[in-house]
Amino acid sequence: MADTIRIEVVYALPEHQEIVALAVSAGTTLQQAVAASGLLAKHPQIDLVGGKFGIYGKLAKPDTVLRDRDRVEIYRALIADPKEVRKQRAAAGKAMKKGGGAAEAAEA
């Protein structure tokens, strides 16, 4: 039984997450595990070639050999650039502070 390892393949969607527990042969790669999980057939938007994957939150390449109890994570593409969102929030905050100060001065 030492030549079999237990892993999980996880794909998180906005409304729920899919977790597939697998027993695979030692030496199985991340890419092989994702293919064996059946998630590719269920979610055709997963890009096995250009997509991003990780093991316990750390980016990993598709040819990474898995170890016992690894949790393979399939990452979705970002909808918005986090840096751009932060810039927009900061700009909105500055505008509110400037506008709020003028409104308070007008009341006094």
C-alpha cells in the first residue's frame, strides 16, 4: 500500500467548492491528479495548460510530483486586478475626505 497516496483536488466556485478525494499512485503529478479528479469534465472552464494551480496555497507547476495528503488547488482567473481596485478605493477615499471637509465647513 506504500505505492498509493491519498490526495484532494479542490476547485472553489463563488457559490460552493468541489472537493474530490483520490487515492493515486506514488509519482502522480499535479496535472495527472487534476485529470483523474473528473473536474475537467464537470467544469470545462478549467485550463489545464495555462491555468494556475497550487498545493496548500503555494503555486505549483503541473509537473510537480505529489506527496501523500497533498491538497491540489485549482485557481480561477481574477475578475479584477487587485492593485487597480485598491487604487480606485484610495482615490474614492481621498475624494470623500475632501468633499466631507467642505460640507462640514458649509454647515458651520
